[in-house]
Amino acid sequence: MTNPSSQAELVRRSLKRRYRKERRFRFYGVAAISIALFSLVILFTDIISKGYTGFIKTTVTLEVHLDGELMYLNDASDPDQIAMADFQAPIIKALQGYFPQATSRADKRELSRMTGSYASNQVRDLLKENPDWLGSTRTIEFPAHDTVSVYVKHAGDPGYSIRLTEQQQRWTDELLSKGVIDTGFNDVFFSRGDSREPSNAGILGALIGSLLTMGVTLIIAFPVGVAAAVYLEEFAPSNRLTDFIEVNINNLAAVPSIIFGLLGLAVFIGLFGMPRSVPVVGGLVLALMTLPTIIISSRAAIKSVPPSIREAAEGIGASKMQVVLHHVLPLAMPGMLTGSIIGMAQALGETAPLLLIGMVAFIVEIPEGFFSSATVLPVQIFIWAGSAEQGFVELASAGIMVLLAFLITMNAFAIWLRKRLERRW
Amino acid sequence: MQTADLLPLVLVLAAVAYGFAFMRSRAVAAPLGGIRNLKALPAYYAARAALWCAIPALIILGTWAAFEGKVIQDMVMASLPAELAPQSAGRASLTLSQISNLAAGKLDPSIVPEGISGAATLLQELREQSSQFKTLLVILIAVLGGTFAWTQVAPHINARKSVERTLQRLFFVCAAVAILTTIGIVFSVIFETFRFFEKVPVSEFLFGTSWSPQTALRADQIGSEGAFGIIPLFTGTLMISAIALLIAVPVGLLSAVYLSEYASPMMRSVVKPLLEMLAGVPTVVYGFFAALTVAPFIRDLALALGLEASSQSALAAGLVMGIMIIPFVSSLSDDVINAVPRTLRDGSLALGATQSETMKNVIFPAALPGIMGGILLAASRAIGETMIVVMAAGLAANLTANPLDSVTTVTVQIVTLLTGDQEFDSAKTLAAFALGMMLFIVTLLLNVIALKVVRKYREQYD
């Protein structure tokens, strides 16, 4: 038998080792948390550093002499002539005012690639609206060509390649110093639909599409979810059917979202013949997807209403339905709303099922209603992220910032609502 | 009138019914000496009328709107003269879009055959007729229902009971939507899957080692027959999910342990919401991050180390997916760890064990089943994740074990096969549904097992 003092000695000696282990274990925990938070920080800095330039537009402001002869146009109110006229010529002419030596065919082509490809359409639309402008000189602000914009915003950034010729770079520098090329807040981004040209593309179409889709989702998912939760918590008899419903809800909550896209494609589009790429179908699919989330959180909210409330109401003669509608529901409503907002935030960020029901189409127009073709914010980001032009990458990140701003607002609102209205019993 | 306009109209009619029934119930009660002599409050008689007005009308409206498009399409297609009747489903959808564009005035009638323009006129007529009938029928039923309930306002009828019964049934229908959704999912994948297996044998699908879903469009076309072997997709999916779990499980688990055992309440209240933020970021954002930041970084790193790397590597997708499911694992583990009874922990600490020893030797073994359940749920989420892999993992179906290579997954293939124009009967489209079915079955199994494990574990300590 070892004596007590040597046993204490043994413990003391092992203690050092054990404490070292303890510290190491703690360190692993700290490291794990650091990794997670570090990823979060990297993610956000990456998006912001890539995307803040998306909120800046590069413009070329020119004094354009709308010369009829140059455009082969002598009556701007005649649609036939408008269709045939050359609206690029006065823009090139105006640029030549700064660079008189640029007269060769190649130079002209390079000049025409200083302004965006929609610049001539812009001149055409202006003339269509104001036929009397023909022959006058006007100051017009054009979006700069994608390559010029990349040069102005990202010269020296290894992530971007400069596709301007040396001559164009010289021109751009000179125009920049003269203030002809300028940068400003990108209002186009917030007032247009998608476009093939980054300088002309905006997020408004996708934003409206998202709002319409979310509207359909909310109208369907919230009442149905709350009603289902009320049934399951308050009325459902404990039988096999109820069990089956519960199993279904739990499983649906974990079904991959893309499966809901298959459902939408086969049932809403295939079976019911609904049109593709419309907010109604998107909203229906997302509603089915968020329903389990809403039901589960609503049930939790109903459960948290203390039985004493129900008993008191029943005690003074209220029917079961009156107890539920007059007492339980109002008290559980904050919790239900919170859960629903969080579910809606999930739906707002969802992309995969919408790809399958055709909301990935290229849509320029801003959607007008629940049945017009539309796309939504996350899908628009997906489209831009996969586009070849460099300018779309910053638009995609800028779009992500807009989307995240919405999500953060919704979640913050949910938290505020919970803090404000939820009662502790 | 269109469905979107009829819906508010029905609601307005219901409100009108409510108003009339309310007034009538008061009028009926007045000679009896006030509403105390009615069997129910006036609001219940009114609500009963509103329900009678709205529910049948809405049911008719919903059914009509759901099947209207399909029925009209079929009628128009049947009306086409024999020589114009399309041979295949692909031709059919082409003809159909031609007809509907013509009817919408987007197409010049002079450039299409006679029969097609006739069909377009028919389509237009049928649509108008359907819309008129629908409007008439819905209004008629709403008014009839409302009037019936209005005449039923009488002191001996207990409106409250019938309103409550109807509401309860409505609530049940809402709960049953979950069942309908599951049935919808199963049926929408099952039919197409069976049709797919008529074209491609099951054994080839399950055990084939090459995936290239290119089928010839015309019979005389020179081109690949199309190979539908799911093995490369499964290995790709498994590799990416495994990388993701390799990141998420240790990081998530250790964070949860630290937060529940060591962190001060202050730190917990800051770190937990931040971790949850990771869960709230949309997957398309992760996809963007993976495709444009992580993948190029990994490629450059690999090249600097003298390794061959594809610009769309499994590693990039897996890494980012791992980050995405960290909060999932940590919050599930947190629940499980906190569910271990206090007494076990106190007992171990009282015996002189350090906190980490308590954790490793007492709490962890006790929490293990729950943690396993959580990991299974995380795995099912990783397998079903779509956007990250669509954007970062690539399309080439390589059968490889090298994480720097590009691989493809089941979800990527579903998206690629089904985006863009498609016919419902080509093996390519049907293959997507077969893949969807596989995905559904696998994730369902994982979820069922996980939920069972977690529940069993909970019962143990409750």
C-alpha cells in the first residue's frame, strides 16, 4: 500500500499534465469560435470590397450636336427614318471634339466603345420624345462603356483585367482630367431591370419580383401555417392521422429546397398549366417550403401560452374556439409573427427551387403584376455572378448587399418585435 | 374577369353577406326582446353567412383556375387539323407557344399556317368563354350561398356551433396541406422516374460509372447515346459533403462546447447571434463567395505548391459549405449538451475531474446519440444543398478522389438538366426527376433516422 503523502504527490504530479490538457481543450474551443467568426468577417469584407463599386457609375457627359445630316435624319417625328438613322455618329463627333486627330476607321471604332452600347438608343429615345431637338446641341450624360468603367474604377486591381487599348486609356485619362468622364452614385442600379450591359443593368426589376413573390408567399403561408398550428396544438385528437401530419411537417422542414422546385415544376406548371417564371408560382413554391418553419414556430408560440389563461376563459363559459380565437391567438401572435418573419427571410434568400420553375430567365422589364414574368433578388445575383462581363461581378456583390440589408432588417424587426411584445409568464 | 380580380370580389360579397346577416339577426331579435333571445350573438349569424358565401365560391374558383389552362390547351390542340397535329411532345409545346403568341398578338398571322391561326382564334374564344362562365358561376354561387345563410338567420339556429365547426374543419384542412405537399412531392417525382426507367434500365442508372446526359435530338444525328450512370454524381456529392462535414463538425461542436461550458454570459450573448448570422446568409451568397473568392484562391495556392488544380474544385465548394453548416451543427450540439442533466456534470466535477475531463468522459458520451443525430441532419443538409455547388463545383462528372478536381453533384445535375427550354418526355428531363427522387429518398432516410435518434435520446433524460 502506498502511503497518503505519496498518493498526494502522484496527484500533484499528474495535475500539471491535466491542467495542460484543460488549457489545450479550452484553446481548441476558442480556435473553433475564431474560425467561424473569421469566416464571417472574411465573407462580409469580401462582398463589401467587391461590391461597393457597384454603387458607383461611370458617366461620359458630352455636348452632342444633334446634326440631322450626320444621322441621315431630317424629320425626327417620322418612325421610318428613326428606324434607319445612325445615332452613334453624333456621339463620335462629340468625342472627336476632344481628340481631333482620331479620324481613321479604327479610331472611330475605339471612340464608339467609350460610351456604353446603349448610348445610341439613348439619343434615339431622346429624339423620339423631343423631335424639335434635331439640329440643336444638347448636353447628354451617357453611361461609360463597361471596359472604360472597369478602367476608371479598378485600374491596378489584379482581380480585373483592363481591356482598353493604350490609346483608349490615354483618352480616358484625359477625359477624366477634363471632367467629361466622371463617377457618381449609381442611380441606374436602383431604377432599372436587368440588361446585357452592366452599366445599364439595375436591380429594381428583381426587387419588385421579390416583393411580389414574397407577397404571395406571405398571403398563403402565414394564415395556413397559423391555422395548422392551432389545429395541431388545440384541436387535434391524438390519433394516427395527427401523428402522420406531424411526421410530415417535421420531414418537410428538412427536405432539400430543390425538391420543392421539382414539385412546382411538375404540379403547378405541368399539371395545372400555370405559366413559367411568374411570381405566383414562385410564391406558391416558397409558401409550401416555408410552411413547416411557420407551423413549428407558431406551435411553440401557442405552447408558451400558460394553461391558466385557457382555464380561466373556459371557466367563465367560453367555447373551445372562443378560448382559442379570443385569448390564445392574440397572446401567441408575437411569437407567431417572429417565426413567420424569420421564415419569410429564409424564403427571400432562396434560389434553387426558383431556378427550376423558370425564374432564371433574362427579363428586362420591371414586372407589373403577379402573372408577369419576373426574377427575384437571389436569382438575379446568381445570373450576374455567372455573367462573362467583368462589370457584373460588382453588380452581383452590390445586389448581395441589398439582399443582406433586407434580411438583416427583417431579422432585426423580428427580434425587436419579440422583445417588445413577448410576455414572460 | 380574371382570377386575380374575382378573389377580392368574392371577399367583398362575403363582407356584404356579413353585413346583411348581422342586420337581419338584430331585426329578428328585436320583436323577441333583444339579442339575448337568439341562440348565438349576431356576429356569429353574420360570420355564418360570410362563410356560406365565400367558401363554396372560393372552392369553385380555385378548381376552375387550376384546371382552366390545361383544359383549354387540350381543347385547342384537339381542334388542330390532322396534318398540323404535332407528332412529339416537343413539337406540341412549340405549336402551343406559337398559338398563344398569335392569340396574344405578338405574332403576325400571315406567317403561320391556316390551321394555327384558326386555333389561335379558338384559344381566344375559349379563354373569353371560360372567363365569362367562371365569373358568372362564382358570383352566382357566392350570392346563393350568402342568401341561403341570410334566410337561415333565425332564433332557433345556433350559428356559433356551425361557425366553430366550419372553422375547425378549415384548420384541419390547413394542417393537412403538409400531407398534400408530401404526396405532391412523391407523385411529381415518381411518375417521371418510372417513365425514365422505361428508357434507361434501373441497373444502368444505379451502377453506371459514366454520366453524360446528351441524347440525340433527331434520329439521324451523330452523337452520343447519353450515359446515365449515377455513380460519379454520388461520389461527387459524397466528397463535397464529406469535406463540408470535416470542417463543420469539429468547428461547430467545439464552439458549442466552449459556449456552453466556458464562455461568460457576456461572450455568449455576442458570439451566438454572430454564429446564427452565418446560418442566415442566403446560399447564393455562399455560392458567390465560393466561386469568385475561395476557388481562385485554392487554385492559386495549389499551383504555388506545384499541384494541378481545377478552377472549380470540390475543395472550394466543400469548404464553403462547411462554413455554412457550422451554425447548424453548433446549435444542435448546444441543445443536446444542455439537455444532459446537471447532476451528471456536478457529480463528475465533485469527484475532482477538470471541466474538460467532465466534458470528454461524462457529458460527451451521454450526449453522443444526440450529436450523431445532429450530424446526420447536417449531412442531409449538405447533400441537398444546391446553390454553392451549382456555382462552385462545376458540371464535369469526373469519377475522382482528388478534392482539387472538379466534380459534379446530384443537385447540380438537376438544375442543369431542368433550366432552359425543355421537353417533358426526353430522357434528359426525366433523368432530373429520377435524380430528384434519389435525393428525396436519401435525405428522407437520413432525416427519419436522425429524428428517431434524437427523440430516443431525449426520452432517456426527460
